Amino acid sequence: MKIDFSMQVLAQSMNLRLKKQAAIAGNIANADTPGYRPKAVSFEENLQRAVATHSATKISELDVKVEDVDDGIPRLDGNSVRLDKQMADLTENATLYQASAEFLKKKLGMIKKVLV
């Protein structure tokens, strides 16, 4: 079954947000690990470009870009995780994931009503 473009975008967005959530959770878990540098996950710009071209192929091929970053000045032990920033990122990502899930649920509900 072929799904429509908006459903494909929402589903892929949710998959990518799960990967971002895992990276943020890893950053939080390693907040006290000496020498740890937080991981930053990005995909939003590539997703926007794929949506702008309305390319289902580009959407399905999207993946996250993971980079080591510094949240701020590293501590003496070399760790640069800032828990306040990571918690804010976690909350923002979870909210966007939930919004995507709600939109997808409504879209599926509309399709179900049409079919029944």
C-alpha cells in the first residue's frame, strides 16, 4: 500500500526524532563521564529540503547526522555536557515527536472514516 506524502514525512520525522532522543538520553547518562563530549543529532534542514522538493525517495533515504559538540566550556575532567541544555533539548524533541504522532493519528483517523 502506498501512503501519501504527508504520512511518509510524519513517519520519517518520528523515526529521526527517536534517534535524536536516544542521543540526548546518552548525553544525559554520560554527564559525569570524564572526557565525554555530547553528541548532537541534526536532520531538520535535510528534512525541510526533501519536503520542499516533494520527493518521497529523498524522505525515505534521510538519516541523522551525528557530531561531537561542546555544550559549553569543558570541565576540568574534559566533560562538556550541560544538563540544563540537554534537558531542554530532550523536552523540545519529545514535544515535537508527540505533535507528529498526534498529526499522524488524526490523518489515520480521517482515512479510517473514509473507508468505513
